[in-house]
Amino acid sequence: MTKFMLLYKGPATPMAEFTPEQTEEQMQAWGAWIGKVGNALVDVGTPFGARASAKADGGSRTPLDLNGYSIVEAADTKAAEALCDGHPFLADGRDVFSIEVYELVPM
């Protein structure tokens, strides 16, 4: 099995801004997805906080709109992508959110 990083991309609302009801709803949705993925989930990950983007010339630019990650194991990229089915990050059905799937290549 190969490991894949799932990167959550889009204009997500920071968890600190959720109401208690929204937080509970999110936790239930994540719990359902985690249960569905089962042993394929290697690392549930975490949301990203403060961010920056450094450039070679010492300058900076606006960081990408990435919000967190998870790591899964799957046979191939297609199987890793299939694990995103029903993922709470995509639950609102709008095209402004995506999950980027990257194979983690052993060094």
C-alpha cells in the first residue's frame, strides 16, 4: 500500500468561528468519514493555523488557500481519491472546495 496526503483547499471557515452547534455537526461528519475510511486512515491530520510563504529572494507571497491535511493508504491514486467520497470538507457541494491527493514517495 502507498501513502497519500490529502490537502484540503478552499475558503473554509476557521473552527474558532463555528458556533457550538456547527462544531458538533462538523465533529459528527468527521467521525462518520473516519469510520468509513477505517484502517486506510494513517493520520487524521489537523487544520492549518497561521501561514506564510517564503521565496528564494527573501520575499514572500500570499500562501495557498490550504486548510489542513490527512494521510491515507491506498493501492493507487484512484483508490486514494475514492476515499474522499463523502468527505465533510466537500459536504457543501460547492466547487470552491477541493481535496488535492498527493502520493508520498519514500526517500
